[in-house]
Amino acid sequence: MSTGALQPLPPLRTRWLGQQHEHHESLPSTNDRALAWVDARHGALVTADAQSHGRGRHGRSWHSPPGANLYASIVLRPPPVQARRPGLALAVGLGLHAALSRRVDGVGLRWPNDVVVAGRKLAGILCEARWQGEAAHVVVGFGIDVLPQPWPPELAAIATSLAQHAEHPIDRATVLVEVLEALEPCLDDFFAGGFAAVRERYEASCVSLGRPGWITDADGSRREVLPVALDADGALLVRGDHEGLVRIDAGELLPAP
Ligand code: BTN
């Protein structure tokens, strides 16, 4: 099974996404490089074959061994109004979902921004932004586990890779191009109309809805919730005990045991 080199990429049919591309054998973190790339154009792409300090959400590290997976970050330079819109990472998840669903069956979105298959995590998204006055430098980073690999013990029961579910050999570069081509229209929709423009599609792919889950709040406390829908800005709507629907703006949602 070929891992495929990430440079040069196969032909990329996007208008603006990934047309400027910098590839590295290894980086501390593609997000860090993309945040530091001050003259990158809107849509510029940073990839690496390995990361020494890959970052995940909630201060976690991101498992980034060489050659097995995709580690990519995109620089976005939206106008301030668009940069402040919530739900960007969810729209990115939708793009990843569209592309990865072409490769394997049963891909779903776990709110807010995990891509999962068979209950295990396949990809994660980390959005970060720096502001200089009113100019936003937004970075969208995503990691996709592509090839089978020895997982560290803490991931063995919760992570999976595309190749473990695919019928055909998987090539990292082809997957990356497919992701970029699926992501561009999702980002166009998001920047034009905010999360509301992609909400229906997100809900249709969201495996969190209608299933009891454990939400971990910012202060670390956990409670069981029943997610039923997404609000227009991407917040999770859960059914409360007595009241109607309750909004959850951020947090980590895991299936109830
Ligand atoms: C998560 O699910 O916790 C988000 C994981 C995001 C990982 C990617 S890999 C490429 C980019 N560079 C990083 O350091 N993190 C993101």
C-alpha cells in the first residue's frame, strides 16, 4: 500500500484553496508554521510528513508519526466580519466528511469537529486565529489518520485510519486533493452565509444527534445530555430535564457508556 509523496500534489481543481503550498518533511506543528507565515495568501496550505509537537484541542498533543497520516493547515484571510463568525471548524468538518465519505462507508461528524467512523476518531480539526488590528490571520489545521499504524496505548481503543475501512488502497496525496476540493465549496458557503448555510448538511451527517452523550464543560465537569439539533451558529441544542432546549456553545461530547 503506497503512502504517496505529498509533493508535488496530483492536479488540484480548486479556485483558491491550496494553490499556494509549502511542504515540509517535518515540522513542530503545521498550525504553528501557518500562523507564522505572514505573507501567505488566502487559502495557502502547509503540509508535513511528520510533526514533533502536533497539537490537538483542549491542550492535547496530536499523534503525528512520519508518512502515515495527513497533517495540514490552511491560512485564511477573511474580512473581520466573516472571521468572527462561529462555526468555522464545523464547516471544515463538513468538507472532510464529504471527501472521506467517498473513500469509506459510515463516516460521521461528532460535534463539534471530530470525523469518526465506526465510533472511532478518523480526523480532528483545530482552528486558531491571530489578529493584527482588524486583520485576521486564521489557521485551519486538520489531521487525518490514513494508514494502519501502531497506536499509542491511549489511542488504541478510540482511533482508526482510513485504510482500515477502505476497500481500495489509499494514497495520502490523492486524499489530500479530494479533501481540498470538497472543502473549498464548504468554506465558500460558510463565508457567504455563516454556519446557517451548512447547518442542514451538518445535521444530516452528525452522529451525535439523537444519542445520549457525555458533555465535558470548560471547567472539566461532566453531565449526560441528549443532543437533538444544531443552532444557526453551530451551538449544540440538547434537551434539558424540564426546560425546552439548552444551548451548548463549546465542549467535548462523547457517547454515553
Ligand atoms: C483535535 O481533534 O484535537 C484536533 C487535532 C488537529 C490536528 C492537526 S494535525 C495538523 C495541524 N497541526 C497541528 O499541530 N494540529 C493540527
